[in-house]
Amino acid sequence: YTLASYYYGLYAAYGYYDYAAAFYYYYYGLGDYEYHTVSGNAPLDASAARALNLADTTPTTLPRSSTKAPPELPARPAIALSVTIVLVATLGGLYAVGQLTRNSIGVIAPDLARELTLSAAEIGLLSSTFFFAFAAAQIPLGICLDRYGPKVCMLACAGIAAAGAVLFAAGTNPGVLIAARILMGVGSCCYLMAPLALYARRYPPRQFGMLAGFQLGVGTIGTL
């Protein structure tokens, strides 16, 4: 999905609206798109052909159609600035919580060692378990984002992360703590990619970079 948004935004930014529309229709399975330009024939370069998954990637020209007008891309409704600020602050805050849980073991390690008599190896395992679970969840996350959408994925992950946090707070032995860290890693896996997918769907391509920057900037506060 991120790759599709990249190509769509790239073609649209450089004025290749026919290529952008064709890629949009190809990716979402909306059928073939008639290429049209104001001047007539449009050269199809190798990069556009590869993006459209065409067998022949050599430069060629596509004839102008005189029978029907090109279909328009679905219009994206304008979103108020106040709504955007609340949305970015909320999603960035969720990402910051994920960053906090990612790095929390390093902060509370002395307390864990003292209260639960954990060894250095067990504390290291607690920390790394989060990252293993986080990485393992990325491919299933991408599939779920395409199938169910970012909102459903974020709600589901929020429940999993909350369950992991409660279990970790109640844990009294390494096994329970490791299980809790696995849940926290899976629950935190979506709070970068899901917001990016949401921004790509709701906002024009020219605003995607700014929104992604705010998402990373606000979320990184959680590492402090």
C-alpha cells in the first residue's frame, strides 16, 4: 500500500496525471484506464511501464482516444485544519505510547531486578521479546491494513497492547512478563504504518510528507 501511494504521488507531483490515474485504477482493480493528454499521444517511459506491470517496458506511445473522456479519480473531501490537528495529535500520541513501551524495560530494569530477582539475561530477554513480536507482526499487519483498513487495525492493536500492559503490571515471574511483552509488541506494531495508510487515504499526496513528519516527530517523544 505504501509503494502504491508513493508511485501515485510521484506521478501526480510531476504532472503525469494519466500515469497516476492508470496506476490508481490498476492497483485498486478498477479496470483499464484510457490514457489521455491535452497534446495527444503520451510517451510511456520504462519506470511507468514497470509500475503498471506491463510486459514491454520499452518507451512507446499510447494513442489518444476520441470516443470517451477519461474517468475522474474519486474526489477527496477537504478536511478542516482543526480536525487534522486533533487527528495527528491523537495518532502521534498513540505512536508515542508505543515508543514508551518499547524502551520502558531499560528504565525499570533496576526495579525489576530488585523486586523480582531477575538476572541480566532475563531482563535482556524481556526487552528483546518486544522487538521479536513487533517485527513478526509487520507482514500480517500489512495484509490486515489492506483488507480491513487502518482504523480497525488500530482499535484491535490498542486492545492487545492494553491487555499486555495489564498483564505486565500483574506479572510476578519471568514467564508472565515475557507473555506480556509479546502482547505489547504485537499491540504496538501498527502505530506508524496504520496512521501513514490513513493519511494516504484521506489527504492529497502533496500533504503526505508533512503528515508523516509530524507523526514521526510527535511519536518519537515517547523515547524520551
